[in-house]
Amino acid sequence: MISAASRQAIPNKWIDFRGSNVGYVKPEFRDQVLETLKKEGAASRARLTERLESGDWDTRLTEEQKRYLKDSFDLKNMSWEDYQSLIDKLCEFGALDQEDKKYLHCGFGGSLEMTYVDLSGPLTTARVEPNPTPNGGSFSDWKGDVLGWAKYLSGFQAWDPGSQSWQKTGEARLFEKLYGLLSGISK
């Protein structure tokens, strides 16, 4: 299904619209849509890597911005809507880029917790089992503790065939940046 939240540039003729912002890809265009999404995913991932490696990484908030965020948000007890508002404010202040939202699990409408799916890389399948740790990876598992959640997600690594070592993912590096910003606010 393609929705307004997808934000990819898919030509209207490829979509069988079922509502004002909802439609399904026509079967004859599935390969083109998948290829378009893969290219957009690879380009988006490259832009994220470039931003993280450029100097954008060291973005600082002013004391006034920190005070505003501290007064406006409870980082240990936050609703999903509050989290999205916090990320919006960090983007408004220039601490994060609008494109970062999808990697920070934001930018989707409704109350569902949705994560960005990058089709540019290999897909992985998994089976659902009970989580042996007290907190899983979803926002709701952390019961509003955005600081703990961001710190947890900042630790994810993936195997890098180029360096033959485990490296933090771009998403984990972005959550590390978010954790650093939020830690500065909570002091």
C-alpha cells in the first residue's frame, strides 16, 4: 500500500487510488515501484551518512532552547505524540534534519509506531518471540522514557563487509546524537 506518509515520488498512473491519500500499486508497475523505492532508500541512506560524517554531527542547542525543551517535555515520561513534537522542535531548532525523522521512527501519521523500511539493502525475516529483556526496541516498551530508549537504540551495530568489523548503523549513530542532545537538556 502507498500512503501520503510514504513521501516517495511514485507517478499517479502506477497507483490504484482507494481514497484521498491511500492506494495500491497496480500489478504491472510493482517492479518499477520497488526499484524506485530502492533507489530512494539508497540515496536517503547516503545523505544520512554524509550528514553524520560532515560536521552536522556536532550540532549544539542554545541555553534558551535547552530551557524551552526542558520546560516543555518530560524526557522520562513522554507520550508518542510528545516524542514526535520533541523531534519536530529539534528540527525547527536546526539540531536535526527533517529527513532524520524517518530514522528516528517519526513522520508517520496516526498512533501506530512505524519504523522506516529501507528497501535498498538486503531484507531480513524474523520470528516473533517473547523478549528476554525488560525493555524491547519499541517506544511503548520504554513507557515514555525517551532518554533510555534513545540510549538503547544508539547501541545497534551491523556487520560492515568493507572493514570486516561491526559498526554502528546510521540509525544508531543518529539515535546517539539524539541521546546526546537529550542528555544536555535533562541536566
